[in-house]
Amino acid sequence: LKGIIKANEREETKLSAKREIVAAKVRRSDYNTYTRIRKALGGKAVATITRGACTGCHNVVPPQRQIEIRTSARLFTCESCGRLLISPNVASELEKSA
């Protein structure tokens, strides 16, 4: 059990350092928005759009909003649950780089 705790602590330290590096690259206002949403929603601040719906609350995202999310660099939130919405393409690129 102590070994597992130590391993988890090491992993937490690594992830915290990685988080700080990424946070330094993000605009401060965007990071503050992310942090606020994350705290309000129990740690799940980001959702993708799958089959036209937010994966956080499963409500439909209007087609025009989906296009804007795919083509714009600004942040968009789900009108129902408030999570930040990202396109599936961005999500798959992030998973590859992780």
C-alpha cells in the first residue's frame, strides 16, 4: 500500500509540473475561465462534440455553433452545462501528444 501511495505521489508531482508548463502557454483569461468552470463542475471543464451533442450533458449544440468551434481560436461554452467545448479533432490531437 505504501508503494502505491509513493507511486501516486510521484505521478501527481509529474502531472502538476506538466500542468504548470501548459498553463504558462495559455492566455491568462482563458486559464481563469477553465479553472472557474473546473471547480464549479467537479473537475470536468471540457467536453467535445460528438454526433452534434455536448459529451458533458448530451444536449444538442446548434450547427452554426459547431462550425464556429471547429474554425475559431476563441473559447465556446455549452449553453446547457457551461463546459468548454472543443472539436473532436482538437481532442484527438491532444490525446496523441499526451
